[in-house]
Amino acid sequence: MQIEIDSQNAVPTIQILGVNGPGLESANGGMTAGRVLPWLQPTTDEDVWTLWHVEYRDVIILDPGNGPVGTFNLTVNDLSDPVNYASLKNRLLEFANE
């Protein structure tokens, strides 16, 4: 999806990255193996999952100041379904162009 968004020259730039939850570091190797998605591992002192009320597999859409403005859960909205994929991509583009 990042490549598709980049090819559309969205302004401002949209950057997709993963943020793991504190205490879940043991899964980092499997999550990043063979992938190019930037992956962040916060500490308990920087627990954005708690600050943003994240549920497992949430995509949190941020404004330019890194404040959350939308949520899209990948468990409920499996991206292998083209409708869900298009919905997330359109939401990202929509928020970027507000």
C-alpha cells in the first residue's frame, strides 16, 4: 500500500509504519523478517498504545502533528478483502488531504 500511495504523490507525504506494544518485543523478529515496513518498539515510558487506546491490529491514522484522528482495525477489516484494502487506502489519502 505504501508504494501505491507514494505513486499517487499524496500531499502531504503519507508514511506507514508499525508500532509494537511494550512487552511484546519477542515478536519483533518475526514481524520484521523479509519486510521493509518501518517498525518501532516503544518502551513502557513511551506507551503510545495506552495513550491512543490501541486495540490489537489497529491502524491509527495521525494528523501532521502526530495526533490520532482515525482508527482502522485489521482484524475486523482484513486487507485481503479488496473493499477493506481500498477503504483503508482511501481513508489515509482523505486524512492527508484535509
